[in-house]
Amino acid sequence: TPSSLPLQTIKFLKSCRLEVGMKNNVKWELNNEIVARHFLKNLRVFVPPHALKLPEEPITRWGEYWCDVTVS
């Protein structure tokens, strides 16, 4: 049913691990646009950049990070 779609989406996203490949020979900072592109490319889920909340501190190094996704 349409009302269960947000719950199914949340369940799916909670089970996902998104990998964002960044080069190690150039300076970079992860942002909402890059993460949104990788959601579509890697998980085939469209997430608009404004629906993402990344950690407050800039992400400039490899590692594991959380991001929040607003689902409506």
C-alpha cells in the first residue's frame, strides 16, 4: 500500500551500507550532492541532497560515517 512505502524505504535504508569512493591523491570534502549521487549510482535510490544530513564536522578523510535521510 502507498502508506507503507515510507516504512519500507526506512527499513531498506537502515539495512544499507553506502560506499563513496574518493581519490586519495587530491583534496576533497564529502557533501550532500556527492552522497546523493552515490545513493542513486550504488543503491539505485533517489535521495535529493536537501533530504540528507551529514555530520557537522567536514568529512575529508576515509572512514565510516553516518548520515540521516529524511523520508516522507
